[in-house]
Amino acid sequence: GVVLLTGEVIELSPGRILSVEEEDGVKRLTVKRLIRGSGTYDGLGVEKRPGDYSMTEVRLGDWVVIHKYFSSEGKYKGTYYNINTPPELTDDGIAYIDLFVDVIEMPSGEKRVVDREKLDEAYEKGLIGPEIVEAVEKTLRSIVSGEIG
């Protein structure tokens, strides 16, 4: 599961690993998850419907997990770049600590950072140190510039 800095654990719906690749010593897993709920994708403002799916790219050792969302017909709905501690493989799957801040990419290609203030609050409360904030800043710059994506 995904652990929040508050200690809360969130279980994502199970997925199917489509591929495991290794490039420059970095393992990259691609996982397909079927969306069961409905509503709206936070940040994207796009309708979430049962039958939608996400293609999630997990790069072990990177500070980001990329979730690309599609309709049941395969129409691209948008991407979440979830900023987190580097993911690790565990006996139960993949584990990482979510660092609150995300980058949202719309189908138009427009990107924006969301929930930055939550990262700042975590730093002010002493939940994370300056080295974590620095790693997040570097990751955000790489995503917005298109270096990651």
C-alpha cells in the first residue's frame, strides 16, 4: 500500500503487471489497474467512470510514480505524477511514502503542480527534512520541463 506522511495507509485497487524492464540499472514496472469507482479525478476535473483504467509506471529508485488515465475505450484523460519516496518492492507488492505534492497533466499537455502547500506544512511540522524537500523540488523541475514523462 501507499503510506502517507501522517502514517495513514491507502490501498490502491489491485493491478496487473504488464511489463518489467531494466534500463541503466533502473527497474521500471508498468501496471494496469481497472477503475471501479465513479466521480471526478482530483486535479484533472475529468469524469471518472467504472471501466476506466490507469497505466502506472513505477521506476524503482525514482521519486515519482506516473499514473496515466484512460476511458474504457482507450481515450486519454490525463496524468498524475505522484511525488513520493523511491518505491521499493516488498512481499506484498510495491511500497512508497506519498509526499503529498503532485503534478497534473491535462490531455492538452498543460502541466501544473498541486498540493505544494501540504509538502511545506509537512516540512514545517518536522515530518520531513530539507533533503527530502530538495529531492522533491528537483523532481518537480524534471517533470515540468518534460525531462520525466
